[in-house]
Amino acid sequence: MCPRRFVFIAKALAGFSLEVSLSMIQDNIERIRSNIFEAAIRAGRKPEEIQLCAVTKMVDSKTAQEVLDAGVDILGENRVQSLLEKYEAIGNKAQWHLIGHLQTNKVKYIIDKVSLIHSVDSVHLAEEINRRAQMAGKVIDILVEVNVSGEASKFGVAPGNLEPMLENLALFSNIRLRGLMTIAPKQEKVGANRKYFSKLHELFVDIRSKKYDNSNIDTLSMGMSGDYVEAVEEGATIVRVGTALFT
Ligand SMILES: *Cc1c(COP(=O)(O)O)cnc(C)c1O
């Protein structure tokens, strides 16, 4: 019996009341993984190239721990405060990803805890991450957030400003640029975000060919509960899924 199954059954036998939600989470993960698998195959991609980041911002630490127990290693939080609270409870058994807007003055709290920052949107922020990473004696992986939809409410650099920004980032030797991220608009219609994902993929291929210093570009973070299938079809290497895990 695999250890995860065993833990699950042991918890059920011990009378834990979370049995239902745990099995629901497991079913959801299985469904999401199989959707990712099929989307990858349809697009002629290798399914194992695509990672699942479980976004736990709407659940407590206990439920986040269940996601780990169910076999997802990457947990994403959009706020520093909630990442710190969950880190306190769970520690480095998870790979922590910061996926939301990061204020410069909060970099110091997460620098030794996160394995990837998805949401770098200014040279100023990158400079502070570089400085703190240097103090911590590490090199930290980052993605640059691009506002491909042009929505005024969104963080992220405009596509036209991406190259000048990356030229600046290439000077920072304690950050490693791994790729790009976008948050697509909320849509009613399935497929409506495909054009934004395709655009981000185009930028990704483009910047990869530039071979910037301090970069190793292999990560494309796009797709959430409502649109991760189309994101995978358009080249996502990591999807960020919250709601679909817990409902
Ligand atoms: C909340 C959030 C997600 C997950 O959204 P769902 O629609 O719940 O899957 C993904 N990315 C970011 C940046 C988020 O803030």
C-alpha cells in the first residue's frame, strides 16, 4: 500500500472528521491531473512537463496539509501574511510559491521560505529580492508577471516593457529568471483566455532565445481553475489551481 493511502486510511480509522473533505481533495486532484494529462497529449506535449501549484489561500493550514498528504508538493499563496502562517504550521515539507503581488518591504520575510516568486513586476522589486537573497547566501528563482490582457486592475509589466526590464534583471546575480507568469481575466466563456495564453507563450519563446545572464528560462505559469486546460494546451508548465481543489 502506498504511504499516502495508508495515512489516509489511518486517519479515517482514528475517527478524523476530515475524511470526506480529504477524499474530496484527492478526487479533485485526480480529476485535475487527468485533465492536465489529456490537454498535454492533445497539444503534443509531455504531461510530466506540467506542474500543479495548489493555491491554498482560501483554506486553513490543516486543509493545506491535506493537499500535501494527497501528493501535491507545491503550495501557492498570494499574500505574504498567509504564506507565513501556513509556513509556521507546515514548514518546508512543501515547496512554497508566492503568486500574488509582493511589496518590497515584505521580501525579507519570505526570502528564506519560498522556492519560486511568480509575481515580480518591477526592477525595483527584483533589486530588493536580489539584495535579500545575497544576504541570505542564496540564488532565488523568479518569474516576471506580464499583464497580457491589458486590464487596468492587474499588476504585471506591459508586454512592450518586458525586454528592457529583463535587461536590467540580468545584472542581478542572486536571482535566476525562470520565465513568465500571467493572471488572465475572469471569463464566463470557456476558451476566452486562450489568446492571452498564446501571447504569453510567444513572449516566453522570444525571451528564451535572448539568453539573458542569470536566467534559465523553462517556466511558464498560467491557468487557474477556470482555464488551466486551455493554458496547458497553449504551453503552461505550471498551473495555479485553487477553487477546483476544494469544491
Ligand atoms: C487565487 C489565485 C489563483 C487560483 O485561482 P482559482 O480560480 O481559485 O483556481 C491563481 N493565481 C493567483 C495569482 C491567485 O491569486
